[in-house]
Amino acid sequence: MSFIYLLFTFMVSFVSIKLMIRYARVLKLIDIPNERSQHKNAIPKSAGVGFTLAFFISNLIFYPDLFLEYWYLFVSIFIVFVMGVIDDRYDVKPKMKFLAIFASVFFLSFFDVGIYHLGVWLGIEVTLPYIIGIVFTMFALAGFTNALNLID
């Protein structure tokens, strides 16, 4: 990974986030404080939009071959991204968010992408059967996505 790629990604991310902050009210992407909030005033949400745009734009410009070769990974990421934006705008129920994540993993399973090998534990190689690997991947991605959402 080149320094120019990282710098470009940082700059696109920075500009995208600044634009999201500026236009959050117009786009109705504002977090209104409630009993679970730590902030007292309405604040923009969707910094993830800036990060994701930077990721897609940078990879498309710097690694177009990678983008074309692994298009299904980018489509899967895009599915989860779109659900996140819809959630930020309309407060989607958790079941719908999980459905989008599970659909994304199910889509990837057609390209044999999933967690099927868990490494070696106590000298025993742990390999998951195909269906269990898909289910495990669904829950792993759901947990990872929710963890990322907590820091956004």
C-alpha cells in the first residue's frame, strides 16, 4: 500500500466527513439526544459515509483491477453501507439491519467467501462445515459491524 494511496484516502475521508457535517441537517442525518445519548445537543451522524466513500473512491482509482476482480466483496460492503445510511436516516429496526448483513454474507457465500477455518486449538485444526461457516460468518460480520457502528 503506497503512501500516496493512504494520503489520498485520508484526504477524501476528511473532505467527505466535513461535507457530511455541513449538510447533515439538509440530509436529515442528525442524532437527536435521547435517554441513551451522552451528548446534549443534536449532532451530525454518518461519519461512516465519509469513510466508506473514501474507501470506495480510493480503491477504484488506485486499484481498479482489484476492484473489478473482487467486485462481489465491494457489492457486499455496499449492501451493509446502504443499510447503515438508511438506518442513520430512518432508525431501522435491528432485525432489518441483521437481514441486510445476513443477505450480504449469503451473497458472498456464492463466491466461497466466509470463515471456514478457525486455526489450530490445542494442536487440533478447527475447520467448520460449509453451512456452519456461513452462519458463523453472518454472526461475526454482524458483531463486527455493530462494533464499528459504536465508534461512529
